[in-house]
Amino acid sequence: DTLVVVTADHGEELGEHGVWEHNHMFQSNLRVPLVMHWPRKLPLGKRVDALVESIDFLPTVCDALGIVPPSESQLDANGRNYGALDGHSVLPLLDGRATAVREHSFAENGLEMSVQNLRWKLVVPAVDEENRPLSLAGETLQSMAGRGIAKPRLYDLVSDPGETRNVIAENESTAQALLAALVEWDKSMPIPRIEIVLSPRDVIENARRMAEIGYGDGIGQELPQPPKQP
């Protein structure tokens, strides 16, 4: 009668890209396990390749237990619902009712944002060179390449699962489509990123504290890149 779930909040970089810790947009940071075991209700040995996110965990558990997910209507002036529950139950992926619950998955770490589908992942800067939040609306891949702290990057996760090659120049239309999806997702947030402003004192203190524990730039950012495998 017990549903057992094994998951994690993030992965870890252990030098794979010349960096350490988990404040990066690589798959080694973003991919986490989601293992569910409940012989009375869930199929044994079922493996799903569809995209899911951590926000799908709560709706999934509620669905499995037959509990109505919490819901609250708190609309702001723009019609965005602060009380909406994000995420989708993944149970339809397990019993064959669906082959997907979302087309894209998203991530951000304060410095960068990413969007991916089953093949491609786009990473773009979330702040400019002065550490000020970038509003994605109106930005292009070209403008962000000149203004952000890091250039936009596109990875082919099928042919390059180690994310060693930025192929944005050869696949600009794919990158543009992913950027459009990221812009729409960013616009849907109840509190826009550009409205979250820290005081100068907070910026300095946060940078100091993050650097101390290795989260700011990631321990090992100064390390040389690992040699390419033949």
C-alpha cells in the first residue's frame, strides 16, 4: 500500500565540462531520477522517455492517491493566476493514455535559462554583463550574444549527449523556435524576473556568500576544458 518515489533536486558537475558543483545548465545538472514503485497500481519495469519536470511530482502523487490537487484562484492585474498549480500528472505516460505531457522543459539558475525538447536544448543568458535581468521579450539570439554574460548555445542532445558542441550557427531556425517557447514560458511566470530587484548591498552580499560555497560561478570555473575524446 506504499508508493515509493526516488528523485532528486539536481544533478552535479564533477569536472565533465571543466566545472564543478551544480549551478550550470548542463544535462548532468538538470537531469534527475524519477523512480516510482507501487506494485498494486503501477506497471513493473515501465520506462518512459517523455519529458517531465520536478513540478510534475505533486500532481502525479495526488493523481496516484486519488486526491484532488490543491487549487486557488489569485489573479493579478494581467490575469495571471498566482494560485495555479504548475505541473501535470505523469501517470498517463505509464498506463498508455498519453505519450507526452509537455513539449518542452525549462530551467534557470539566475544567470542563464534553458529550454529543451527531446532532441535540442537552447541555453541563453538571463542577465546582462552588469548582472541585470534581461527581459527575453524583444531580445533575439543576436542581441543576447552581444549583451549577455554568456553567448546563446544550442546542443543536439541526440548526436552530442555530452554537450560539447555549440551548433547554433548551423541550426538557427531550431534555436529561434526554442527561444520563442522560452519567451512564452517566461511571460507566464506570476512574478516577472525583471521585477525582482535586489538592493546593491544584497547583490554584493549574495555574490560573496555564493562564492564562498561555490555556487556563484561554480567551483572550478577556472579549470581548463577537458580534452576532447577521440
